[in-house]
Amino acid sequence: MQSRPLPGFHRLAKRVALILLPFFFCALQAVGRPKEFFVAPRGSDKNPGTESKPFASLERARSAVRDTRKSTTGPVSVTLLGGDYLRTNGFELTAVDSGETKSAVIWQAAKGQRVRLLGGRPLSEFKQVTNADALARLSEAARPHVVQLDLRALGITHFGEMHSRGFARPTTPAHCELFYDGKPMTLARWPNKGEWEHIAGFPASGSQNDGHNSQIGKVEAGFLYSGERPRHWQDLTNVWVHGYWAWDWANSYERIASVDLEQHLIQTAPPFGTYGFRQGQRICFLNVLEELDQPGEWFLDRKTGFLYFWPPAELVKNETNKPEILLSLLSQPFFKLSNVTNVIIKGLEIEASRGNAFELHGGARNQVVDCNVRNMGDWGVIVDGGSGHSVRNCVFENTGDGGVSLKGGDRQTLTSAGHAVENCRFTRQGRWSITYVPAILMKVLACAPHTISSRIIRIARSSIPATTT
């Protein structure tokens, strides 16, 4: 005998289905529907983060992504709308900001829009130099051309200190730098860029054997210079000297501790150069107001906060499309990923910083894609450990240190890190450190941990595009 549904069963089933239907669609949304947030320079962090009402900051978008990831495993993206984003602090992602293998978290520029993250402050309203003491220190030929700007009046008080850097020196944030029309300007120096002075000798009491049957001077004893140029420098408190002290493959920047104008003896401050002082080696002096004597040079008086600049072209007020002038200030990395997995950063322009553009510490399968990085004080990308990180289709230009540094793998187990640099362009690396800061540095901890497939266009001061240690 065939059983029949109880009276009203169909009506009850329909009611239950209608009740459960919204929960079914919510479950589908939680599992797979992409979620996208938007950020814009003129947005507001009180907005919901939609394209029409975007957030203003990366930090607010990060909070929104974290909240979303608590209830969904689907793809999540943050799209930055076109414009300039002035960054005064670094942006860090941690393990909680990770994506999944098949649904990465993406931070990207809006398609077809230019998105710039700036670690520097745009400068304008330069004026003619009026300070009598400053004018007296400038050469007669420079006075009509040099302009000044009071940085403290703009609220800029932290300039970043100059540090000893170069061969065998740890990476440290650079001092602030001036950029004009996308190009780094020259800190006032003598001799001028492209020219060199040479070590005249060293005190006889400070002589030592260099290990190759030649004599060099001890770093603690100082070196001798020729001529009377330093006699015209009024303030020696923050003058630096850059030199290839003993060998042409080992340079460093050292702060001058004292100058004996009668003996023509210069002593540098610790930590000193690495090897010693060899007669005839190349040197130049930096950060000297009296040597601001040609277009493109600049000087910052850290005591008064006044910046002095001889622009490459006349600065015309109210000129349309006038060249941009930037002062780099940010010392932290633009993006720091700590133990993060499956995050993609795509299509951004990163510009004018005292530090690194990207740092990836630990984690796995993170990608930096289609990014343009220029005018960094240090490196473009630092990859420190982890596995499967990649840098693809990026451009690196004018970095103070190298382009991309890769470190990973396990020497004991011969486990490969699997990091990769693919189809990238490198131009003018090692602007400051110069030696041993190549376009691509591989710190190999295991057998064949990295992959390189890049177009090396031009690398200033280096004939080796990739170095393995």
C-alpha cells in the first residue's frame, strides 16, 4: 500500500525552503563570491569602501579585509584608484592578512589608472636666498641661481641622518634626498660629479703592510690631502668624504671628525674605512654648502632647516606641467610582509623613499607584479626567507643599494626556496653604496633555490647583473 504525504506537507516544505534559501545564498557568497574594496586619495575611512565611496587609507582597507576573511574563504581584493598616496609610515601585513592557495588577497592599482605611493614630500615655493651668511658661503657665480626653502616652516623636521655606508656596511635608511623631475639631484660636493680628488698620503707613524708587500695608512691615523680647498669651508660638523680607500672594489662614506689645515690631515670618525688609506686612491667630499656651484646640486642646513638648491632649469611660478620636486622622508618599507602567504601586490608605482620599497620576511607564495620602483634610498625588494616568492614584470630605477635581494632555502636539507625574478628591468642600481649591490643578489642557502629570467637594461657602476653569495 503506497503511503501518502501528510496533509499540509507540501506547504510546510515550501515554507522551510523559503526560510533556508537566504542562508543558502549567504553560504555560497561566503565560500566563493569575490569581495572588493576600494581606496582613493580623496576617500574617507568612514566610507564603506565601495568604488563610489572608497576608503582613504590602506590601513582601513586592511581592517576591512581582515573582517571579511573571518567569514569568507573567497577571493578578496583591494583596488587603489588613481592618484598620489603620500605615505608617512610603512604598511605591514602579517599572517592574519594571508590569502589561500586558490584565492589570494590582491592589492592592486585600478585598471588603466596611475597609482603612486610617495615616500617623499612635494616641494614648491622656493625663494631667492636672502640670508647674508648663506650668501657669503656661496660662490659669486652660484648666488643668482641658488634658491632656498624653509623646511621647518612646512612642518618637516626629521631629515634622516647620514650614515657610513658602502662596502662591508649594513643596510641602513638613507638620509633625505632631493629629486627633480624624477631624477636624483647631487648633494653639494667637491670635486664635482664625475671628477675625483686623490689621497695625497698618510702619516708615517700610521703606516702598515697591506698584505701584498705595499704600505697603506691605518684608518685611525687619517689621511693627507693636497691643496687648500678645505680652508674655505666654514662648517665642518657634518662634512662627509667618500672614497675607494685602498682598493677600487671597496668604497665607503665616512664622516670627517677633524681637519688639520696646517698638516693637511683629515681624520674620519668610527667605524672608519675597511682596509686603510692608500696614496692616489679616489675621494670626494660631500655635504658642503660652499661647493654648491653647479645646476642640480643641493644642500640642507640641518641646524636651520633651510634647503638650498640650484635647479637644473629656472623655476617659473604658475607654470603648467612644471617639473615635480620631491624630498624623500619615509624610512620604513612601503610594504612589509611578515609570515604572509598568498598575497599579490600589483600595478603600483613606488617612489621617493629613504628605505626599501618591499620587504618579504618568511611566508610563502607572495608576488610583486607589474610595479615600477624608482628613487629608493636602499633596495627595491628584500626577500628574507620563506618560499615561492616571485617578482615579475617590474621596473627598478635609481636605487641607493641594489634591485632585488633573494635569500632562502635550507642548506642542511638542500630544500629549495623556489624564489623567482622574471622579466624585470633594472636601471642604475647602487646609487649610494655602489659596490656589491647588484641588480639581483642571491644569498644561496641551498642548492638552486632561485630562478632568474630578467632583462638587464643598464646597471651603473657594475658589470655583473646578478651576484650569488
